[in-house]
Amino acid sequence: MICSRCRAAALLLLVSSLFGCTTWKPVPVSPEGLGESATVRVTGRDGGRVAIADPVIVGDSLTGVRMADSPLGPTLRGEPRFRIALREVSRLEVETRTGQFVTAGLIVGAAAVGIGGLIWYSMAAARLR
């Protein structure tokens, strides 16, 4: 039974470390702000937020492919190009990925704290008997 749990934990660690953590970094609303970004998150003046893949500033508008939210982050929806006037953008953020080793370290650290807590709890419960 312990071997199957160890295998499951190792598999979870492996799969989660493949993705890495994603964060969003605010940038100026300009072509320089976009840089080489593959994905940006746009907040409109009305407070609505949308993720856009392959963003390009053309004239006075930001265009790209609208993405859908998912548990693993934004995914392509397959919709036609999305367009918003730059004057309607209140905030622009680019997607940055934290290294896979940082993600794996966080997972291992959280697992160690959880296992340590279980061990402490079982030892404390055994003393009360």
C-alpha cells in the first residue's frame, strides 16, 4: 500500500513539475511592453479581464486570440481574433513562468510539511492513549 502511495506522489510531482508556476507581470500598454510575450492578460476599463495569445498592437488596438480559463491556466478557445482599443485597456500583464524546479521545490516542501504534520499528530495521539 505504501508503494502505491509513493508511486502516486512521485507521479503527481513529475506531472506538476512539467508545467511550472505562472505569474502575471504588469507592463506598459505599448509595443515595448508586449515584447516577445506569447500570452497577455488585459483588464478593460470596465473591470473585465481576458487572456490573449499571440498579442499584437496594430494601430490603436490590441489584437490576439482569446483564451479560455482552465485549472491549468488559459487555453486557446479557437475563436476568431480578439480586438480591443488601447484607450479601453486599464492594465496589461504578460505571462511569466517560474522555473520547473521552483514548482517542484514548492510541492516537495508542502508535502514534507504535510507528512511532518501527520507524523506529529499520530505521535501525539499515541501519547494520549
